[in-house]
Amino acid sequence: MKRLLILALTMNFLMLPVETFAQAFKTESGTVEFLSKASLNEFTGVSNTLNGLVDLDKNMFDFFIDLNTIKTGIGLRDKHMRENYLETKKFPFAEFTGKIDALPNLTKGQSQNVTAKGKFKIHGVEREISVPGKLTMVSENEMKLEAKFKVMLSDYNIDIPTVVFYELSEEQVVTIEAILKKK
């Protein structure tokens, strides 16, 4: 009788949908891109070393980037950005932690728009923000994250250079894309 009960419980467990199992996903190679679109100068900075975790069971996420890994395509501009504006020796990371407003119930192949609310920290300043994004369940073991939000440099005490050849926009558009793998 015990064997039949164990077999029945095992069969029921194996037949549960994927969503009922642990839903923690992480990445160490997501992409972050910022776009600075000033009146006389437009450029992007890119890093492919976004680290992050999305735990749907606990409704928490945490993403961070080493700001020293961002490249704009011009070495001198990168050096000035790190040393004079982001001050990466004192503030090497940008981080976003928080929760998703309404947790998605995704199955393979499905996407859902979500809003993440939490704390974004850069240049030693932390502020509450909301970030719209999209989660796609690529497979049972992979989830894709896409998000786009704006950062006002003055909100984070980041000075804007006034030199004409290095004009920088007050508003930076940040785009994130990552494939997260099940932990």
C-alpha cells in the first residue's frame, strides 16, 4: 500500500506544470547599453557583463554592472567617463534591486510585459524607480529579459561635461537584454 501511495505521489509530482518548480534564473553575460543623445553629439556605451538574478518564487531581482566594462568606441572618452564623471574608483558599480509589480505566470514560449519597482544605485546615489520590461520564457531552463528606462544624470550627482567635443545628454536611455538560466 505504501509503495502505491509513493508511486501515486511521485506521478502527481512529475505531472506538475513547470511553473510550480523553483523559478530562480541568473545571468553573468547580459547586455547593457546607454544612449546619450545630445544636440551636437550622439553615442552609445555598451557592456556585455551584466550580472543578475530573477527569483519569481520570492519576487525579487538584483542586477549589477561593473561600470569599468562599459565601452563607447573611443578610449579617451571611456577614460574621461570613468575618471571624471562616473568616478569608478569610488563607485565601480551600478545596481538595481527590487520586485516585480505583478508576477507573471509564464510557460515555454510565452512573453509578458512587467514593471519592476526598486532601487537604482549609481555614483553613490540610490533612488526609487520603475522600469518597464518584458519577460519571455524561452525554455524550461531559460528566460529572456528586455527592459528600457531613462536615467537623469543630475538625479545621481553626475556632472555633465560642457566641452563641445564631448557633449553629453542629461538624459541617458538605458537598454538591458539578458538570457537568464535556471539556477
